[in-house]
Amino acid sequence: MAKLIAGHQVRRMRRGAGLSQAAMAERLGISSSYLNLIERNQRPLTAAVLVRLSESFDFDPRALAAGAPGGGAEAIRRRLADPLFADLEIDRAELEEWLAGAPGGAEAFARAYDRGGGPATAQPGETDPITSVRREIERWRNHFPDLDAQAETLADELRLAAGELYAAMGERLRIKHGITLRILPVDVMPNQLRRLDLHARQLQLSEMLDPASRTFQAAFALAGIEARAEIDALAKAAQLPERAAERLFRRHLQGYHAAAVMMPYGRFLRACETTGYDVELLQRRFGAGFEQVAHRLTTLQRVGARGLPFFMIRIDRAGQASKRYAGASGAPLAEAEGRCPLWRLHHAFERAGRIERDLVELEDGSRWFTLARTVHPQSRRAGAVGAEFVVGVGLAAELAGALAVARGVDLTGAATPIGLGCRRCTRPACPQRSAPPAGRALLVNDREQGLTPFGFVED
């Protein structure tokens, strides 16, 4: 069992029950001094204490692992990497002491930072379901072992039933669940891609979906039925603040399971390692889309069988991110709200369908190898507005030597110097700068003109 540090959750549980440390320690069969050390995060929870806690207080033990304030020390550290806090020099020991001594304050800081303006812009009672769900996914590092295990079992059963996954899922829906799979004309479903009609006992899919998307949508519907128990447990343990956030989280988990059925963990990881994580080859081998494979790469964190730690991001032409998963990479590129136009991720829009490689270096000296390609989520009718995004994946440059797409790239050579958006970047004399960095005084000199109109006070 991995060490579980959860002092603030235990303290909150004790106070919620109205117990003193002595009373709770007696109920758990431990000494008051030992409970005090647990609450101060100086001792981990043992398996025996965890069992007694779950028996005495009726809660899901997984909630302890998922409930660290602000997503835990690593997530708080990434927020503190913002240049706005550069002069504070908060070290790891101080950070851990803060989390142990004032978990509520750490959570408040994380929420204010994520909201992008702190108390000055936050409205009373305002909540952000998307931020809540992203924080929950981040706590799990976008790896849900229970869903992966159930999906692998289901995928094996489907392979035995039929050679082609889509057909096998259609048969399983019909025979086991009494649901018929139908493809309907776009005139019947003009604004929908999938509809589960329980009255007619039909899973209705739009004819506009390509084969990979049809397979995914069938797997998505199957996940809602066959992985319901696992999804319910994860959603309950998350304790999200509102119904909309819970529904978004459930949708993510259902999609996660669907992708895991299409790309079962063991087979997918072996294919990654033997092909050098060749995304286009993985697409063909598993009948998946580029975005589906890119997302799956961020989930390979099974204990004893870990893949490379990738991050993923999906942007539109305005640079707005509609999906981003840091996974186990810890990549600030996935966490930051802003993006640097010098990152060749944006150039992929001009090279539709082709993979754009880039080696970049952030201000903290970390180097990242990334690849990006355009995607079109679904087909469209002539004359209608179509969606276009760029999906990028990447990992630390020192790990990229294992990638087929990185062959011939000098991963220790010159890299593009980029930032995390102009408001978080303190690189001087950047000709692409569109705003001064936050927290730095603006310098205006009528007698000089620099490379950027936004001069600022440097350290």
C-alpha cells in the first residue's frame, strides 16, 4: 500500500463528528499523540487505521486520496511557479507546512488563482463546474484504475464475441441490454451526434460520424450501463459542489471508459512501446482518431506498468483551450490559462492534417518536446459551420528519445524559448509580446522604442 498522507481530511472528519483528538483516537484504537501526528501530516494512514476510519465514519476511503487541498502539493507548486510569486521563494518544506497547518487557506488560494482574478473579480456564491472537474481529474492524474480494469475485461469479452469491435458492441447492446443501434440521417438528427432513446430502446447515431467516432459513441453508451457502479463510486467520492460539475465529471469518466474499451490498457501500452508511441500508427491499429489516441496517452499510469507521462491540450484558432490534461507530466503548458504564440502548436492550423513538432524551453529551464495536429470533431454538411481544433501532446524533452517522431531531433540542442502567456512571462525584449507581465511595473519612455511597446521593470 502506498503511503497516504491525509491529515487535513482526518481533522475535518473529526471536527465534523464533534470529537476531540482523544475521543477519536480511542475509537480508532490508537494513541492521541499518533493521531496528532497524522493530522499534522507527519505520519501516513496505515491500512489498519484506514479500515477503522471507514467502518467508524461511513465514507469512501478513496475520498481521502482525492481530497488534498488545491489538488495537493504538486498542483499548488505549479501555481506558485507563476512569475507573480517569483520573489517569495517558497520552498518545498514551507509548502508542506502550509498544507498541513492551513489546508483551508491553501484551498482558498487555489480556487482564487484558478478563477483568474481572486476576490476582486469573484462574485458571492460563484462556482465554476469546469474548474471543479479539472481539479478532480488532476487529483487522479487522469488515471482511473477501476475503470481501466473493467474496460479491459469488457474488451476481451467483445473480442471473443466478434472480430470487429463496433459490431461486437452493437450485438452486446442488443442481446444483453435490449438496445438496438441505429444510424440515422442528418435530417432526422440535425444537431445531435448521439441519442439514447430509452422509450424506443435505441441508441441512435448520426450518419455524419466517422467510423472511429461511431465506435467511440457506441462504447460511450455501453460504459454508461456496464461501468455504472465504478462511475457512481468515483462521482460520489469526488463530492463536487454542484450537479452540473458532477454530470461533467460523469461524462468524463464515461468517455474515459469508452476509450479504454477501444484501447485496452495492456495492449495499448505494449503497442506504444513497440511502435515508439507512433500516434498515427496507433490510430490505425486501434481504429481510433488522433484526439482519442492523444487523450489515451495521458492516462498510462498503472502501478507496475506505467507509460511515458504525456500531457494533452486542445485549442481553437483564438488560442482558447477546450481540453487540457496534465496527467502525470506536471507540465505547466497544460496547466496555464495562457499560451505563447511562439509555440509551434499554433502553426499546426496552417498545416492541416500534418504533425508539427517542436522543442520548447520555459523560463524555469524545463524543456518539452511536443507534437500537434489539426482535428475536425465531426463532419458537416455543405455550407454549414465546421469546427477545427489543434490537439497537442508532449512530454519532458529528456524522455522524448523513446518517440519515433523525435528521431533526428537534437533534444539537447537549441529550443524555442516560450512563456505561459504574456501575463505570466517575464522574458524581456520579446517582439511578440501583447501585454506586460502581471505584477511588474510598466515602463514608458517617449525617447526610446524597444522591440516591444510593453517595457517593464526587471529583477
